[in-house]
Amino acid sequence: MHPCIEMGDVILVISVENFIKSLLSSANAVFASKDMLTELDAAIGDGDHGINLDRGFKTVKEKIEGKSYTAFSELLQDVAKALLFSVGGASGPLYGQFFLKMGMKLGSKPEATLEEFANAVAAGVGGVKSIGKGERFDKTMLDVLIPFSEVLNACIVEKVPHAECLKRSLKAAREGRDETINLIARKGRASYLGKRSLGHMDPGAASSFLILEAMCQALLSVETDR
């Protein structure tokens, strides 16, 4: 766990500029885990998840790094388009829809509260559901995204300190990722394997956790350095 998450609470207000940094951090996490994601996908999929996401987030990085944005909607539309048109298979549309819906929810704001960020994540999860027609326990990325979103929103309602909100949300997401090992796939390429998909972590769940973890760590790191 990133040391910033263990520190005292911060009042997290996310600027567009800081969100760019968090997206670049997520991209770096994908780059570093390319081989691991590909290995996971080779067991129950087409064996190209790491390769595809690596290419997609390189495109994202090229698109947004050094560019000035004044609105979340503009930034996340660029991210969504980069992923949609550069990532092969189902991952491009799914991740593209996630970030597109987040951007639509945040709109033209130059900064967002953690509550607004949580609402945007929920909108992103809804977008993934609408594209993939999936739910939790189908052995997909939703096994990470849904618990992360639900716990984050619940913590905000309960007025849990912001750093603790993200810590608990990531814990739920990690548990969701790990639970996919004991699930039979009901969606995607792995569903064709039936019971043979048991015993393998879902690559989409693994990549979703990597992206969320790096994003949250970066946001907290920026905030505690201010």
C-alpha cells in the first residue's frame, strides 16, 4: 500500500491537472504489468490483454501528457477515444466507456470533490455494465469496479475521512480481484471454458485494480504534498 494512504486524513479536492497525473500513474502501472496481464490472459483468454492495454495507455499518455485541459469532460473524452481506437478486443470499448461516462458526469468542472469523483466512478461502472451486460461475480473487471464504487460511495455517506475512504475502497477492489480466482466465468472469452476458468484470476479484474490503485495513490500523493 502506498505510504500516503496510511497518513492522516486529507480533504481531497481533485483538479483536472492532478487527475492527469493520476491517469499517467495508471498508465505507468499498466506498462510495468504488461507481461503479468498477458500471462493471466493466456490462461483463460486470447493472451493479448497486457499487450492491448500497454498500447492503449501509451496512446493515452501521448494524447494527454503536456496538454492543458480546463474541464474533466474534455480530458476524459480524449482518454476514452484513445482507448477505444487503440485497444483491441472488448477492453477498448469497456475502458473507453468507463472514462467517457466519468467525464460526462464531472462535466466542465475544473476540480471535483471526492463525492463528485465517487459519483463519476459510479457512472463509469454503469457505462461498463451497459456495454458488457455483466454484473458482479461474472469474473470480469466489474468484480473490481463495483465493490470499489460501492464502498467509496458508502464511506462518503458515512463521512469517513477521505484517505480512509480510498483505503477501504481499494481493499474491497483487491478482494474482488482475488475472488475471481474462485469464480467460473460467465462473460467474455473465458466463459467458453466453463469450469476450466476456475483457479485463474481474471485479467480484466487485475488490470482494473492496477489502474484504480495507481490512480488513488497518485491523487493522495499530490494532495499530501501540497
